Amino acid sequence: MLRNLAKFARLRKQFSYNQLSSSHKTLHLKHRLLFLGQTRQAHLSTLGRASNAISNSIHKYPTNFRHISRKFASTANTEETTTKSKFKKKILLTAFLIGATFVVIYFDYKFAQVEAIENEIKEFPSNFERGGPKNLLIATHLTDEKDSEANKMRLVILGSGWGAVSVINELEKDQYHVTVISPQPLLPSATVGTLETRSLLEPIRCIARGISAHFLEAKASEICFNEKLIEVVPADDSSEPFYIPYDKLVIAVGSLSSTYGIEGIKYCHFLKTINDARRIRKTIMDNFEKAALPITSPEERRRLLSFVVCGGGPTGVEFAAELYDFLTEDMVKYQFPSVLRNEVKVSIIQSSDHILNTYDAKISEFAEKKFSRDNINIITNARVQKVEPNRIVYKLKSNGEVKELDYGLVLWSTGIAMNPLTKSISEKLEAQKNIRALITDNRLRLKGIPDSSVYAIGDCSTVENPKLVQQLMQFFVDGDADKNGNLSYKEFQTLAKKIGRRYPITKSYLKKADTLFARYDQDKSGTLELEELRAMFEDIDKKMTSLPATAQVAHQQGKYLGKKLNQIALAHKTNLYPSPSDYSVDIENPDIDDRLPPFSYAHLGSLAYIGNAAVADFGMGWTWMGGLSAVYLWRSVYFSEQVSLRTRSLLALDWTKRYFKVLRE
Ligand SMILES: Cc1cc2nc3c(=O)[nH]c(=O)nc-3n(C[C@H](O)[C@H](O)[C@H](O)COP(=O)(O)OP(=O)(O)OC[C@H]3O[C@@H](n4cnc5c(N)ncnc54)[C@H](O)[C@@H]3O)c2cc1C
């Protein structure tokens, strides 16, 4: 308001000056010169002086300047009248401004009062009722909830990792009342130390804000599917649990590392959260500090600088590579004695005969050679038996020999297991039998929930593969278009495409229809009989594997689900439902979900960083291994997978800093 008043005063002065300037054109030349001098002076002097000069001019030349040239001779009376009317105007203007200010202040106060009352009503948890199986408070509204959200379908997303963030990014604003519940901020990827943790973290609140979603830093401890209530506890267990109701629920809570009940697992580090990464970094630094002490014995120094990774999958391998980079390159900047560098030892213990054994064999071989050049010790065909405070005990599969390895830090990274929430869900539902993850259908709906209200994505879930054999008759009858009791090549081709649309996971197995047809047409009749198709389906059923627990899968599932939830919201709003198609489920009353296409995974290749080199497996024998070019490929994928422009920029900055540091060295 004050600023506006000052602006107004300035404009007024400017206006007076302009009026004077335009009016002076009508003055007699002599007076024009006189006026010009004064107004120029007025314009050039400071504001205060300018206004004096202008008012002098006004006193000298009465207000109606247009008529001055005609009746220039002014009288003492006119001057007095003008001064009076000017004074009146000033009074009126001031009164008007004061009045307006009061009106603004009054409305502002009233608005604040209304807002305060609204906030008071919404305050948590003033008027919640108790209910549900445990008679807990049911948080039917949230602290930052708007009235306009009250009647929207409640969508709750559990988790803030790869899967959850992809759903959020895909969801359209204002379609649902969205609540994201997770005990920690986003962790797109964890690393040892070559990258700053701030470069990898993006506050989930910023992401959620994009679709006006609410965020609760808490964890879901149980779900009551009958009453559609989620039992939630604050992340630090600081207060009693409460319920959050839902209409649609997305479970994207990730997984834990599988520990196989190994004795002494508590001495191991895990790498799942940013806190894990920080703890690892701290342990490494502490070990270096202790190793640098003059009284530390050479044996103890070697132990402190021995780093063991249990698990030779992509996570363990990447960790070992980054750890090695960090230990050999980054520790220099901390000015540790160079002798320590020579004592560093990194070992990988792998239960199968190669590291990266899910990749193409050429890739495993390349990685093993690279690691042996870097003096990374690879112990294959070995099973960890127990972990002691300073020592790990393992058994070689080949000859049963039991060996020991001293360590200063051990990282456990072998497979995935259920976390307490998914375990409790699995135990509750009859249809859930898998011990590692929640089972979903190919529309990512949780098995055992009949009304399509619960989805599970990412590491915490696994998509059930179809059993083609179980639908053999139906497929055979559908495919036999001319009803002659066998399938011609053309009929088989059409059938294969149809099966692929309904069960996208089968696409890659049915892709080469001509080769398949030739192989299973055992009597070489040029057609496929029922028994020949059965043999083919049995083989395909056996070959089909589950999708891997990777960020790539979680990301694609999240994207698919986000899009689908938008379509569902739209169908509810418009009452327009998608018409049935090849992929629709054949049930009497299919819901929208049954009519929309199933999830289809597109494998874009598996990448792994192996320390100033990278490997890529694109499937079907396509691989890429190498130094700089592969590292750039790996980096660009890593870069594109970042969740925001901020994390991308910080990542780019980290890599640039690292590049210049390497150049300097
Ligand atoms: C070190 C490391 C490196 C990896 N590198 C790669 C790679 O290069 N490429 C690749 O494809 N994959 C990689 N992965 C695997 C990848 O990170 C996972 O597959 C991916 O994160 C799975 O996504 P998600 O959303 O299912 O689970 P996560 O990303 O693990 O997220 C789970 C979320 O759920 C939250 N949560 C947990 N419990 C609860 C609860 N009870 N209630 C509410 N929220 C909960 C967690 O806080 C977290 O936010 C790597 C994994 C690790 C550990």
C-alpha cells in the first residue's frame, strides 16, 4: 500500500510536469523562456525541490494554462481562489486514501479470520472418529486438505522410490485426492562417495506438489482390505498409529535384502537408503583414520582396509567398482598417507560361478577380467556361512573347504526379501503364496483383492506369468478360424499375436512364429494339431521368467499405472467406458481395469558400471562393453533416470568436477 502511494505521488508529480510542459507551448515567448528555465530546473532538481519549483510555477501561472496566453494578467483574487481549491483537493484526496486504506485493512483482517477458522476446523486430529479393526483414529481429512478435494476418490501411494515417483509423475492433477506415505525422502539411487548424496535426492514433497498430492512422512504397518484402511505410524514411531482411508491403493514399498538367516548378519552393511550410504561412507573414513594412526599394527591396518562385498549381482558389482574408485582416487583428496592406498583390498564373494551371471556370458567374462586388472579379488562358487565382528567365514562349493577373510567393512547385497508390510499382506491373503514378493496379475492388481482397488509395483511385487497350457483348448478353438481341427501357419500367426496382446510377457517367446511353427509341427503336416500346440505351450510356460527387481521395471510399471489411473478417473467422470478388445478379460462383468491393456515391459537393456568402464546387455545376444564410450552410455542412462532438473544438474556438476580432478592428477 505504501509503495503504491509513493508511486501515485511520483506519477502525480510527473503528470504535473507534463501538464506544465504541454501548457507552456501556449505561452507568450518571453514567458515561455522563463517557464522553460523553471520547469527544466524543476525536472533536474531532486523531487522535493522539483515539486517546489512546479508549485512556484503554478503560483506564477494559474492552473488553466491553456488560457494563459489569452488572459495572462492574473489578479490577486484568482491566486487566492486557486490556492483554496488546491487545498480542498488535497484534503479530499488524503481523506479518500485514508478511507481506502481502512477498507483494505478491514477486508484483509476479515479474510485472515475466515482462513484461521478454516484451518482450525482442519487441524489434526481434532475431530477424528475411532474405528477399524484396532479402534484407532481414522484420519478422514489431512492438515493441508482443501474443501474441493473432499469428494474426490482417495488414492494412497505407499513408498517414494522409483515405482511411486513414476506413478506421481504420470498422474494428472486434480483427478484424485492423492496421499503419498513414506518414511523417507526419495532415493533414486545410492552410491558410495563419488557422487554427492544431495545430487541424488529430491524431496518427495516437491514432486508431490506437482499434482497437489499430500505427503506424510510415516510408514504403513498393516492394511485392512475389508474396510479399506491403512494403519500408519510416524516414521520415528513417536506416536500411536492411526488409519488412513483409501479408495485406491498403490503399494510401492520396495524390498529388503535377502539374508538367508546367516548368523552374524547384523555386522553387515546394507545399501538401500541414503542413511545406509552415509553410514558406509563414515565407516570407510573411520577405517582410514584408524589405519593412519602410528600405533596401528600392519595386520590391523590390512583388516581395516579390507572391504568385502557379498553378492556378485549388478548391485554388488557396481558397489565394488565405485568403492574401488573412491578408495583409490577420492581418498587422495583427504591427504591420507599414500601407503594406505597400496593396502586397500576389495573382495566380492559370489555364490555362482561368475559375477553378473544374469548378463550375457561375454559380459561376465569382461567384468571379471577388468576387476582382476584392478586387483579386485573375486571369490566365486562360495557360500557365506557366518559373519563375525571382524571376519567373514565362507565355504567353497567345489571342495567344501572353509575359508576366512578379515574385513573392515562388509556389504550384504544378495537378492531381495519382503519387508514387514509386504510380509503381513502376504500372510493375510490366501492368493499370495510367493515368499519373496507380492503377486499381481498382469494389470498389476494385487492377487486376492477382487475389486481392483489395490495395486503393487516395483521390487515389492512380481507379475504372475500366465499358464498357456491351462487355456490350451480355448486358444486352439479361437485360433482355428476355419474350424477344420488344426491350425494353419496363418492361423497360428494370428493366434500368436492375440496371445501376445493379452499376455505381453509371452511376446518374446512367440516372436519368431515361423521357427516355432516349423519346430513344433513334428509330423511335418504343414499344420499344428492340438497336441503339437500343447507341447509348444508347455515349453513356453517353463521358459517364462519373472521380471527382474530393477529400477527399470519399477519405473515402467509406475508409468503404466499412473496412466491407467488417469483413464479410470476419466471413465468415472464421463461414464464412458473403454470398449472390449483382444486384451480384455473374459468375465461377465469386467470393470474398467479389465478392459484396459495389461502391463507390457520393454527391456531396454541392463547396464552396469565396473569402474572406468561399463557393460550393457540388450538381450538376444546384443552386448556393449568398453571404457569411455560405455561409461558415457551408462552415465547418460543414469542421467536420464534422474527425477528432476535439479538432481540432473547436480549430477552433471559432480561428474564434471570428477573429470577435472582426474585430469589434474
Ligand atoms: C545400490 C543399488 C544400486 C542399484 N542400481 C540399479 C541400477 O543401476 N539399475 C536398476 O535398474 N536398478 C538398480 N537398483 C535396483 C533399484 O534401485 C530398485 O529396483 C528400485 O529402487 C525399485 O523401486 P521401488 O519403487 O520398487 O522400491 P524403492 O526404490 O526401494 O522404494 C521403496 C520406497 O518405499 C518406502 N517404504 C518402505 N517401507 C514402507 C512402508 N512400510 N510404508 C511406506 N513406505 C515404505 C521406502 O522408504 C522407499 O521410499 C539398485 C539398487 C541398489 C540398492
